[in-house]
Amino acid sequence: MQAAIYGLSGPELLAEEVGFFRDARPAGYILFKRNIVEREQLRRLTNAIRDLEGHDEVPILIDQEGGRVSRMRPPEWPAFPAGEAFDNLYQLAPSSAIEAARVNARALGLMLHEAGVNVDCLPMLDVRQPGATDIVGDRALGSEPMQVAALGRAILDGLGSAGVLGVIKHIPGHGRALVDSHLELPIVTASEDELAVDLEPFERLRDAAMGMTSHIIYTAWDAEHPASQSPFVINEIIRQRIGFDGFLMSDDIGMEALSGNHGQRAAACVAAGCDVALHCDGKMENMLLVADAVGELSPEGSARLARAMAMRFTPDDEMDFAEAVAKRDALLALV
């Protein structure tokens, strides 16, 4: 199994993709808006991925946060609120906000499960800081770390109750970035003491099955390499200090925060300690570069992935989609 997760080019698997994926045997797949048209098509696509892999436990990821980060959109699917909605409610009624976040994530997870998606890149545990780039903005669950952790735990629990794994991101924290890592490399000059605030939500949710790194330089730890490509940040901060022993993926290596071709970017992430490089653009020429560069998933990475996928279970019957949405909306109406 290869140490990479790949995107697809469009709404169905192309013949050249089938051949590539059979040879590459990636650790998983990630879907974007370009891959999604309507319900039946999406289910055919996820079934085709499982048929290609020959088993049901292949990780099929999506970035479906709610708000502006939504790949499955109206009118085919309902809209979901961004993290800010739960932050606002938390200021008035913390327990209601936690329950709203949980049932919202359950509804979201049930929608994904129906579509054949089993991993959502959520919750976002980045603590919002004043003056930072708005790439975090209304996606954040708050500016206080214990609140972010409490809401994040509720989201993990809600997704899990629907049979979907969550991914804590962006470790060790994106909330202080002054520029968008999609466009350039952020450099955070905060002190060790200041960064302890950013680490706290990740420490509290370190038992999560999966996590995603950030493409940010933290000068207090490594002034030369972004976290995704820093052996010190991954091994000493993420694995040791935070204590996260789950399956660790990079953020999308196509982002302009990283330099070099896509193969060089992917290799640097894996060499630094990421279990896999996340490659999202679905372009065959770039996937070939990644495939040539990353090598096989390590024994430790394979064990972490197997352990993560074993944490999934069949959705329980606590409440159906409509009941979860109705309860969420009633709670959010308290604001």
C-alpha cells in the first residue's frame, strides 16, 4: 500500500485512473466538488472505488465542514452551518452548543454514510486568533482552547455515531497564520508559551483516529521547515508533546505553501513522519510524480490506518437525519 491519498479527476473513474490506482494501491481517496453531481452518481463512484480496492474498508475522504467548505451542496444536499454557529451559541449556552455540534455532525455523518463516504476532514481545532488570515475565520469553533476542544469532541462523537471517522486538523494549529497557505507559506513567530494555546485542543483530542498537519513554519520549533515537512514538529510536538498516535496525513501537497514538484513535496512530508501525503488535484501527471516518490506505507502507518478504520461501526439508531437536523436547528435558534 502506497503512502499517499489521492483525489480523482472527475465524477467517474477513468480507465487510466483505474490502471494507476491498481498499480499504486493508495492508502485512500479524497473527493471534491468536481467529483460530485448528484446522489446516485456519487454512490456509484464510491462503490466503484470499493470495487477497485476489493474491500469495503478503503478510506474515502471528503472536506465537508459546513459553511463555505462544502463539497456536497444544495440543491442536491442540504446546507450545513459553519463552525462559527456553534461558537456563537457556546457564548450563551455551552451545553446546548455542544449538543448542537454533536447532532449536526451526526446528521452530516448520516448524509456521508449514505453516499459511501467514511472519513470527514473535521473537526477543525484551530484556535481563532485576532488579526489572522480569514482562511480560518468562520470555520473556527472559537478563540478559547477548552471551548474548541469541547465542540471538537462533540463533532467527533456525532460523526462516529453515524459510522464516519473524523480528522482533527490542522495540527499543530492554523489559527495564527497571517497568510493563506493555499497561496503562500505562513510563518508563525509566536513563542512556546503562546503556542501552548494552539496545542491544547489537539492534546485534549489526541485519541482521535486520524489527524492532518498544517503547512506552516513555527519558528519556535523549526524555522526552516513547515510542520508537514518538519521531523521535529511531527515527532517531538505532534507525536510526543501532543501525544497523538493516530493516522497522520499532510494537508494537500498541492498548496502553494510548499515548494518543489509534487513528488518532492510528498516525499518530504513522508520522510518527516507523516504516514501519508495527501494529494488532491486529481491530475495524472502529478499523481505519477507522487507515486514515484513516496514509497510504501510504513508498518507503523499501516497499523495506525488499520486501527483507525477498525474504530468505525454501523450507525446507531439514536435519531435519523431529519430528527438530528430538527434538534440542531432548535438549539441554534436559541442565539
